[in-house]
Amino acid sequence: MDTQLITTMTEDEYVALARQKYHDLQQLKHKLTFYDYEKAFDQIWKDLGRQVLEKNLSDVPADRREKKHQNHLRQGRHRYQ
């Protein structure tokens, strides 16, 4: 099975997401310790990365645990019939 990711995010959408995080990155100058700076910096990038990944893959369902298709992973794999 040949699956291919279809990028749904445009360059403008990416720039808009990055621009939202720019203000947060500028606020890091006010951190008192390098540990606090690094911790906040890491969180900002993880959040941006998550947003980009979700936008490129698909819309995230309201319940992250909800399956799209019941038994989708187990179709046709009955070993013991």
C-alpha cells in the first residue's frame, strides 16, 4: 500500500503560525535564568511543531482517543478462524 502525505499547509499559513510564536520568543529575554529560558524555548518550539504537524496531517478530532474506523487496523488479519 503506497501512502503519501498530502501537505495541506501553505507557506502563508506556516508563516502566520511562526509569527504567533515570535512574540513568545521575544519574551524569553526577560527570563532570569538559563534554565527558565531553555524550558520556555523548548515549550514554544514543541507547540509550534505540534501545530504544524497537525495542520499538515489533518484536522484533529475533538476526542484524541476516538478511532476513525472501528477495527481499521485489524481488518483481514484473523489468524484463528
